[in-house]
Amino acid sequence: MPASGSSAPAKVKVKSGSKKSLTSGSGPVKVKARLKDDIVALLVTPQVPYSDVRTRIFKKFGVAPQPLKFKDEDGDLITLANDDDLQLALSIHPSKLILYIG
């Protein structure tokens, strides 16, 4: 009886927490970045700084940095500019985040 009671409240707490807490305890997140017809992928921790993601993506492509965007819940492309934007993107896409370049 205590085992089943303890697992249900844990799920409720995760869902009712802030957006940052949704990603803070998760495992690695797969990030794919698209530049025209090319795609690169990397694994990041949910707490990764935006600057690290940006650096790693453009190093893999071998091109100068350009704006990074993601699709929100409505399908709109949102430009990433800082750590808060990345945390928002990861809260919407906690297991796989697709970024669009340009």
C-alpha cells in the first residue's frame, strides 16, 4: 500500500512543478539541428547552457553561428537567445529537441 501511494504523488509533483524542474531531474536530451539539408545530433543534459549548445552545433557544421529556432506548442518558430529560451524549449520537448538554423 505505501509503495503504490508513494509512486503516484511523485508523478503529480513532477507535473505540477515549474518548467525548470521538469527538465532538472531528467536524463540526457537528444538535440537535432537542421541547416538546409544537413542534420547534426548531440546529447545534452537538461541543465546545459545555451552557449554550449550553440558552440557545439556550429562547430559540428563548421559554419559561423546563426540564429537557432525551435517550434513551440502552436508550431510557431521561436528564436533562442539565452539560457531561459533553451529551458523553455527543453520543457516543451523534454526527450528530443529539434532546432532550425537561420
